[in-house]
Amino acid sequence: ARVAAARQTTVAIYGESGSGKEVLARAIHFAGKGLPAGFVAVNCAAVPEHLLESELFGHVRGAFTGADRDREGKFSLARGGTLLLDEIGDMPLPLQAKLLRVLQERVFEKIGSNTPISTDCRVIVATNRNLADMVAAGRFREDLYHRINVFPLVIPPLRERTDDIPLLCEHVLDQLRQHLGKPLPGISQKAMDAMLAHGWPGNVRELRNCLERAAILTDGELIRPEHLGFGAAGAPARETSAGPAPDTVQYALALPVDQLSLHALTERIMAITLERCGGNKSRAAQLLRIDRKAFYRG
């Protein structure tokens, strides 16, 4: 992640809903050099299709019915900073073509205007879908896919990193103790066993909501299985469809509890890339777009 932050390259973050994609995107932004401005995020799936173009690029007064004033888009608001395009797999094909032009030429126009506006923001995209499959199905532009997939990062689902669950639980409980202002002694062994067996389709977000519900139901006692809202056997795990193309170097990155160790993530990314390149440092450096000498630094 620190490699991506330092190089100002486009990053594609893959992971299921609730796995922490925006957390990683923010970490990349704040670790980046030369990014004095803010972090701006837009969920492409949450904005109606006919409004998404205006949300991204803005519009001028009179551009369409209801446009009674000029409006800045997210690309303008993110000038000098980072723009996260969350759930980019939900972006309509016509708008994908316009986004590709912006990424290539670094200019855009507001709706209703022919005046080009330059942009210097770094773009990070995130999705819970398999964009390679969408390309094959004709639902995502191949040229845009290759343009955004410069540096793919994959966040594993929570069910594949169950060792993190006890630490995550304690971290969330600490937050809930402060937020709710009540004692929360902890989690009983039976409840923890149920959580370890659960499939967590909603990942970290589901775990947080589950513990908040349990904390509200308890009264100074250990959290028990009946407080969790699911059976002791847990729910079956489900497969994820999110991920880059099979021939892409993938980086499975587990997010720590309190804060991201960007140095550790960087070392992990470099190690994986070097391994995939058969120890060829020149090829690995080329893929990461970094100096080959980086592999010799202690």
C-alpha cells in the first residue's frame, strides 16, 4: 500500500462488502506524498444513474431541468487529493467511456459546458465484483479495466482470516464501551465459538453491527450466543466473486485491528510480486513501477 501511495498510481481494491475497502483507500491517501488536499469518496451504486455524471463532473446552471445553479463535481472537490470511486462495477457503460478519457487526458468538462477543467487528483477504485468477468460479459469496458487495474489489492473476507476475529471483537467492544457508556465484560467462550464458526457474509461491518446489538442487549454480563442473533453453528461461508483477472498479480492483504502498518503492507506486496516474478527483481520492479534498488534496501 505504501508503494501505491508513493507512486501516485491508480489503485483497484477488490473485496466483499464490509471488508474494509474504504479504510484501505484512506490509508493509501494519507500515506501518499504530495497530497495536501482531502479524501473524497462517491459510491457509484448509491447515486441514480442519471445523476452520477453530474456527481462526478459537476454541471453549469441551466444544463438540464432543475439545474438552477452551478455545481462542483467530485473531481473538482478532490483536486490535489484522492477520489475514491466505490463500487465502480455499477457505473453505466456510457459514463465509463467518459471516465476513461479523464484518466487518460486528466481533463473533464462540466455538464452543459465545453470548457475543459484539469484534474490532478489520484483515483482509487473499489468493487465487490469480478471486473474481469464483467469485461467478458460486455458489462465493463476492457480499456477502462486495464487502465484502472494498474495496482490491484485484494482484501480477504473475514471468514478467511478468523484469527483476526478475537482482536477485532475486543477493539469494537472498546469503542462500544465509550459510545454506550456501559460496562461490557467481554464475550463468553460459547459466543466466541459461534462467531468463529459464522460465515460473516457482511464481513467486518457485520461483526461490528452484531456486537453493537449484543452490547445493547446485555446488562453488565458476558455476551452469550443468544445475544448475537445467529445460531451457534454460524452461517455457511459463501464464495466471493470479487477479484481481478486470473493473470493479474493479486495481493491478499489482511487489515490489522487498530491501524494499518503501511511498511508491513509494502514489504508484503514487494515479496509477493518478487515471488510471482520468479525472483526477477527487474521484472518485479517494472510491475510495481518502482526503482529496482528498492529490493536491496533493508
